[in-house]
Amino acid sequence: MTLLEPCVIDEVKNTLYYGDNLEVMRKHIPDESVDLVYLDPPFNSGRNYNVLLADGSAADAQIEAFGDTWKWGPTAEATLNEIVMTAEPAIVEMIQAIVGFVGRNDLTAYLVMMVPRLIELHRVLKATGSLYLHCDPTASHYLKIVLDTVFGKKQFRNEIVWQRTSSHRTTKKFGAVHDTIFFYTKTNQYYFSPTYGPYTLQYVDTWFRHVEEGTGRRYKLDDPTAPGKRNSRRLYEFKGFTPNRNWMWYREHMEQLDREGRIVQSKPGVTTPMYKRYLDEALGAMHQDVWAYQSGTKGCVYGDDTACIDEDVRWLTPTASERLGYPTQKPAGLLERIIEASSKPGDLVLDPFCGCGTTVAAAQKLGRTWIGIDITYLATHLIKSRLHDTYGEDAEYEVVGEPKDVASARALAEQDRHKFEYWALSLVPARNDGKKKGADQGIDGVTWLNDEHKKRAKKVVVQVKSGHVQSSHVRDLRAVIEREKAVMGFLITLEPPTKPMLKEALSAGYYHSPGWNQDYQKIQIRTIEQILDGETFDKPPTDPGWAHAKRAQQDTAKQSQLF
């Protein structure tokens, strides 16, 4: 079965979809409605994905598809047949040629999966829209052929090289440290705004070598003439000098610049008057198609400010505060650069393989509307936690494809207990604590209270029960609270709690919140039905004014490892 129900988008709004992105796009996303697509389709990624067919049945016996790679099987064969029967002739010829040349294997299974999704992404893109496809050298050259066929080779804009790690020690070949990001547009009339980074100090010392007396501002001298067709209004004598080509500005503007002290002539009446360009007014170095962090290289844009070159797109180290434990997570700065270059505030950004939600978080930060799609509750749960931790109530969005009532929740629990658990935790919201289950653990998830100014956050443990419940579960939770030094415990149940359970929970006493000077029942039980009806756990506000203001200043929430 599938929990995804057909709907029509009446207005553009932030939406997180659980489900197969092909099905979601076909049912939910209209033609030419998206301004920017970023996708990082997994291949040799180390992630496990459950692949669902459009009718919700298990694909290839509900295999864990591309745990490391895709595998050719009935699903790939059926998808290839669908392409042959429905796609444009050029696309059919292309994919048949690749399969015929490479064979039916994990690589071609992956490419066959990508073709209908790229066709749908081309459909949903506006005429002014752009697509960025992130991949590694394993399949990049084949994906380039697919993209050239679906989008047209004339719509190729860049092959961006991104340094994804520092180095690999190998004695058999050069270290593989880069990914590829293909940049395509739907038409030639697309939006693009160049982005800039800091200058190197060497560049500054070489070109901005002049220092203005009195102000101490650094500047360089630029030639104020420009090539182009001769224009009588821009060909005139100025300070006794007439250029062989146009001035950049009309006389009135040149005279204004001269009055402001922005025009310098070393030999009056002889040398070319030069324009004084200040360092603190410069945009910086325009980004090119190689995005490589230069360790130890310092840069400068505004006076004494320094920063490493391309530090904003630097790979995530194992201890990076941004890291969420998701194996293929990309840095937020990488997505912010792409979003700023190819969209405007208010534009719609789509990520059909949104994983841990870096695209979603970056779009939210930059004031874009977004759509995220993923096929695992692990991902959608993590994204909701990430948005909550970073933006609080400011992040408004709709979730489509998750259970909406008790019946669909029970169906999910019967289908997969772990998926039910992840979904239930997302209702709190709480994070899976990453510990193995067992009688010695007793924790499904954790959430935190931050109810005292300048004090450490306090742990709240969460348990989820999808089957029969009894009072021993409450006693176990009470023991876990004491062991983990938590201040409260929440129990989420699918079935209604018994009266002995409620009595046992009440006997655990209360937690007194110093920040709010209020008591809260230490152990609380809520059913899925109660939560879906809007009844939440009674706890101190997670975001007091002082805590929320602090969080709003953070670019990315510092979250603990998910697993």
C-alpha cells in the first residue's frame, strides 16, 4: 500500500513529501512550476533506500536498493520498457544504446532509474529554470549523456568540480577528491547571478597596493576606458587626454567622479586618467567552475577581514558542527551558493533526493520556497528536526505522504515497526538516539529542554510502543530517566494506555522548571490519536525568547549525531 494520496497544488508553499520522487512529481508538481532543482541522486553512496513502485508494492521483494549500488532486476527491466514505450525517440535511442553497450548491470540500472526522473524534472522546471545534478566520477560521464539528451546539449552551462575531501592515500592512482556538479538550464533565457568569494592576500597586495592618505583605504587604479563600438558621447577630452576608445561613462559622470577624488592622473594632460577602485567596495573574486578549498590560504574582501578561499563550500569534517550523521551530507554553503546563483527570494527550489535536508535548510534560510522529497522516514524525520532546531516556528511547511489518522498509522506499524518509530518520533519532535535497542537501553529517541538562561540543555527521553502496552513499560521508562539523568520521559503509544499505566506515570512526580517556575508531570503518555488531534506533551517551551533569539543568529543548528 502507499500512504501518498493524489492532490493538486493550489498555491506554492513549503512542502516535504515522503515517497518515491517519481510518483510525487507526477502527482503533485505541475508543469513549469519550479525555478531551481538540485539533486544528489545516490550511487555507491553507502545509504540504503527502499524503492516503492507507483502502486506502493515492494520493488524487487522490497530490496534495500543501492546499499552500495543499484542492481539490475525486474524493476529496472520494467522501467526500461516504460521508457521505450513513452519517452521521446532520442531518449529511447540513447538509453538503449547505453544498455546495449554497457550491459544490464548496477550502473545501467541506476541510469534507467534516472531517465524518467530527469524527464519529470525537465517538465516541472520553468522556462527560466536551472538544474544542478551532483554526482561522482563513477557515473558522471554517463549522466552527462543522459542530461544532454533530456535537456539538449546546448543547455549545458557548466561542469563544476567540487573538492569533497582533503586527500586519499593511494599508491595505485591519484587521490580521488572531487565530485562533479552538472549545471543545465531549460532554455537560453534563464536567471543567473554571479557569486563572489574573498580575494587572496597575494591578489590584494599585488593589485590593491595603494593606501589613501587620511582614510587608510586600500585601492587600485583601473583604466576607465572600455572596448566597443565608438560612441560620440563617450569619446571626449578629459584632463587633456582623449582615448582611442570609449570612456566607460559620459562626461557628466566622469566630472562627478573627479570631484569626489575618484579620478587620478599621474602626469596631467599626458597619461590616462585612472579610476580609483576601493577594496572595501569590491564584490570580491567571482566564483569559477572549480570550487576547491585552499587550506591555509587567507583571503580578504573588506579591509582587515580575512577568510579561507572557498571556505563556505568546504567538505564536512567528521567533527564538523554541521554534521548530522548522514553519510553523504553536503555543506550548507555549497547549496547556498547554488541557490543564490540560480534563484531569487521567493522562487521555488526542489530537491527530489533531499536526504538530511541541506537544500531545504539552505532554501529556508535564503527566503526561497522549497519542496523536498525523500523515500525514507529517517530522512523526513531528520529534516523536520533540523528545521525545528534551526528555525523553530518560523519554518512553516506541509508534510505529505505520512500517516494522517490512526488507521494509516496502524498500517505503517504493521508494514514496518522501525518506520513507524521514526515517524512517531518526528511528531514530538525527537531524534533517534542512535543506540541499539534492547532491555539495557530502552530509549527510542531524545529531545531537549532549554529552559534556563546560560544553562546546559536538559534531556528528555522518548519511547514509542506500536503494540500492546502495560504498566511495566512505564516502570521501564522511569528507570531509563534515572539512568540517563533525564528530567522527563515521554511515552508514545498506538494503543490506549491502561489505567494502571496512567497511575504509574502520575506516581513518578513532577519536574520543576526553574526558568518558567512551573511544574510538569515527569512521565507523560500520549497516544498517536491524541497527537494527531493536536494534543502535545506538556513541557516547558523549548524556545524561550532569549534562546530563540540566539538560535536565529545561527546559520545551521549544531545537532548531535543521529546514528
